[in-house]
Amino acid sequence: MISPLRGDLSRLPPLLLQASECEMLLDDSLRLARRAHIYDVEVSVDIWRKVPHVWQAMGFLPESRDALEKAGAYIRNHVI
């Protein structure tokens, strides 16, 4: 019953959604992006290849650093 897909997304800040192409939550990420778009929320979807779930937290993967750098740039671009 509790899901961001069912809520009022109108007050959300710009969103960056990162997901793996083999992520079991990829469809949910895409549904969230579509729903946020309906509420006029700026959304960027970033789909990564050949990485596991929560790869951003796996500092030994080069893709982890790349994803975190991309997220940091996204935040900087929307805060400053």
C-alpha cells in the first residue's frame, strides 16, 4: 500500500534515477520516472549495463565511482 508510485509527487525536486539494465527494480524505476513526469517533476533516468543491484555502494567497481560522480554533478547542477 505504501509506494511512491501512489503518492503525490508534485513537490519533489529534480530526480536522477540510476538503475542497472538487469536490475529487478528497473521497471519500478521507469514507472516512477513516468509518474514524476506526469507531475511535472524533472526526471533523468540513467540505465547502466553489466552492473549489479546497488553497484554505487561497491567502491571497488569503476562504475561505482562513475555513478557517484554523475550523481554528484547532477546535484551540483540543480542546487547551485
